Amino acid sequence: MLAFGKLAFAAAGLAAGAHVLRAARGSADLGVHALAAVAIASGSLALFLFPLARALPGATAPEVVSGAGEVAIRLAFALLAVFVWRVFRPESRAAALAVVGYGVLLLATFAWDLRAQPSLAFYDATLASAWAAQLSFTLLFAWSCADATLEWRRARRRVALGLGDRIVAHRFALWAIATGALAWAALLANAVAFARTRGLPAVEGTLLLVRGLLYLPAVAAVWLGIFQPSWYRRALGDRLASPAG
């Protein structure tokens, strides 16, 4: 289930990244859209590369492919941090400093992980360096979810006053859902590693199932927020037609 959830999110992410770039051509917000697109696409590419590395024969090819995946996932998180800052707190110096600090944290955990892992092709999630990496991922997703939730509440009030766009407001809610689900998925990676080190296969299996399921709302939120099928727009208009919506 975990592999299915990750691959489903990876496929949705690659499609979403391409769609965002195509739709944003000529837009005044092309830079922000490009940040989102490359961040989503890089993270999605990494999710494809990791299982591919484990399936490749030999010693060199798995290391190279897995290493590329590690670089891609860190690039995705670095760009995502910049995106969250530029979208939610563009005037905040504290947020800008937080992005710089987060970049340092990513580099530090990456260097620690490279030194601690005997083989990138066979990643050991039970190592302290791997725990630190997952916590750094959780931190950014949680920050993104919190800011998106706050922005959604503000946008919802504007919609109720007839001053905002319902679709835009709901996009913030979808972003909060996606990043919130991914924050829990990243955090549970450490719970899985803990169960593995304690020899609790039943608990580990349950947590792996839950992690896989958490990717599904993220897939749905990305798909609805980016592609916005006509039935969704119609349903959203009906649902939010009144101030109580």
C-alpha cells in the first residue's frame, strides 16, 4: 500500500508540475508557479527513483540512481520552503530567515545521512541520520499546512463578504490537506523505524498501511487543486454559494 500511495502521488505530482508550468506561461506570477512546479516535480521524480534503484542490478547503478533521488528530494524541499515563504509571508523577514535556516538544516541532514548510510541503494531508515531527515521533512510540511490553513480561513471570510474568489479560497484548503497528510506520512516514517528496531512487525505493518493511505488524500488534493475538473468547480460553487459555506 505504501508503494502504491507513493507512486500515485509521484504520478499526480509530475502531471501537476507540467500543468502548472504550461498554464502559467506569460503570467506575472510565473516565478512562483515555477517554484511550485519544480518542487512538486522534483519530489515526484525522487519517489520514482528510489524504488527503481532497488530494482536495478549491479552495485554502481543503484547507488547513482538512489543518489539522484536523494538530491531531487532535497531540492524539492528547498524549493517548497521558498514557495511557502513567497506565497504566505513574502514581506516577513523572519520567514525569509526561517527559509535560510531550513536550507542549512537540509544540507546538514543530507551530509549526515551520506556519512551514516553504508549504501544509498539500501537506505536504512532506523539510523539517527534518517530520523533527522524525516523530521526536517515533517517540519516543512507542517509549516506549509499551518500557513495554508490560516490563509484559507482569511480567504473564506473574504468570500463570505463577497470580496474573494471561492475557487482560490478552496485551493488553500486543498493545499493544507495535501501538506498536512504528507506531514503525518513523514512523521510516521520514524514511527515505522521505531517499531522495526523494537521488533514489532504487526505495529510496523499497520503503520506502513497508514502511511500508504495518507498519500491518497494528498493525491486527491493535488489533482483537484491543479486540474479542477468541471464537476468539481460546479460542486464547489453550489457548496460555497452561501456565506455559511
